[in-house]
Amino acid sequence: MFDPTSRYYGIPTATWSRDDGEAITYVRRRFLPQGNRLATLAEVTFSEGDRLDLIAARTLGNAEHFWRICDAANAMDPFDLERQPGRRLRVPVPGANP
């Protein structure tokens, strides 16, 4: 259902039946990994005007992997990280979840 590089890849699906009998398939909830348990590929300092997608493109080779940096920082909202210039961010090794 999802590309192997997606944060939702491998998350199981479930089915909910409406009162009229229509079955609706959905992706179950994704729980964030414990960021401190993810292996670190690099550490970067977030600069004024920087963006997580640009950091992901530089360090991971794919801007769409910004969510990996969020996971390592235990951040539900990526914009929370972008509001803190000077913060050190860990970039985790892709696929190295414990």
C-alpha cells in the first residue's frame, strides 16, 4: 500500500464496518519510536532559515525523509523543530530502528 521509504510502510491495516455494511479499510496508528534508541548517522545544527526537508536531502539523499529526523527528536510536529534555530538535531540511520 505504501512505498518502502514511507513512514507508514509495514503498518498493518484494519477494517471497520459501517452501519450500512460498507467496509472501510484504514491504516492502523503509527507509534513513534523512541528517538534516543535510533542509531545516529549525523548530527546537524539547525540554522535560521533552514528546513527539515533540506537537511534530509543533504544527509539522507531524500527530502521526503524529514520524518526520520522528527522521529529521532521525538517530535510529532516538524515545525516545532524548525522554530528552534541553533538546536542540534540527530539524523538517524535509515532502517536502523531497534
